[in-house]
Amino acid sequence: MTNERGTGMADDGVPTRIRLLEAAVAVMAESGWSGVTSRVVAERARANNALVHYYFGSVDALRRAAVMHAVELELAGPVEAILQKPDVLDGVADAVRVLIDRGPGSAGQRVLVEALMHGLRDDELREESVRQIRMFRELLSTRLAENRAAGLLRADADPAGLAVVLAALVDGLLLHVLIDPGTDMTAPMTGLLALLRAPGAPGAPGDHADEGDDDDAS
């Protein structure tokens, strides 16, 4: 992840460019894509209007940069959870829990929805989104292949195809929670992931790892 909090420091210790990005994310979450203007963002960031064009060149470029900034901040934790867990399916479950714990409708989540809509009409935004999605799928596919070789994932699972499905599933669940905050994400995800596990693996259907605890309690 890029750390831009090193140069161009403003009076409050945050670089002006970062303040403009964070302001643009907040405005886009509240008012949508078209609500992001140089004047509104500059006022929110307590910066000179001309600095928007100095740092980004145009308002559209600022909007695209704000989307990428929001994506990076919103998905960094969930993506790390997915890719760093020894069992990648546990990582997917943890990523869903992270998104749930943040609560529906965070600024970053709303900006992600704006990005989905405007990526259909903005070639540059779509190309960057495609690059990030494909990179994540490739990383996820590699981890799934490793888990299959280790006997954690069903032997008949296709890592590349499953990576596409799981990435789309997380995005889809996020969208459903934004629309219907009462959506139960945990139980459906847990049930689905159990079906993907190799027979006998922890968490697979028929796994009796917790039965001893039940017997002790009785």
C-alpha cells in the first residue's frame, strides 16, 4: 500500500493531497460522483481550490483517485485476512466479519458502489478496477491451489474459477448489506465455505471436532 503521509505536510500534519482525497471520499459518499467538485472538496479539506488541479489535474482525475484511495483503505484488511490465513477459506470468513464489524454504509463502502456504477462509463476507472480485480483473483487462486494441495480444499475444486466466484460473492454480499442492513452475511457464508472444504478437513460437513466439548458440558 502506498504511504503518502510523508511530504507536503499541512498545518494539521496531514499532507494536502491526502486531505483532498479524504475529503473527496467523504463528499462522494454523501452526494455521489457528481457531488465531487473542486470547490466542495477544497472547502471540506480546508485547502485552496487551485490545489485540486495542482495535485490531480482535473476533477474527474480527483474522483478516480478518491475511488482508489477508498478501495485501498476499505479492502486492505479484508484482503490481507483472505491472503494471509493458513486456510484461505477461514480468511474469506474473517474478511466478511471485518466488513460486518464496520457496519453497513461506511463512506468507503458507498464509494465502492459509486465506482461500480461509474466504471461502466469511465474507461480509465474501469481499467484500474479491472487491474485490481484480476490481481486479487490471481492471488486468491494461488492460495486456493495451495490449500487444495494441502488437503484443505475439495480435490475437485477449480482454484481459478472459485477465485472468481468468491471475489464476486464478497462484493455481492457487501452490496446486499448496503441495500438491506439486516442481511445475515455470516450464516450463508459459513455454510457455503463448509461445502468447499475437503472431507475430513476442519469445518467441513460432518466435522465433529467440537463434539468432545459438548460431551464434557453434558
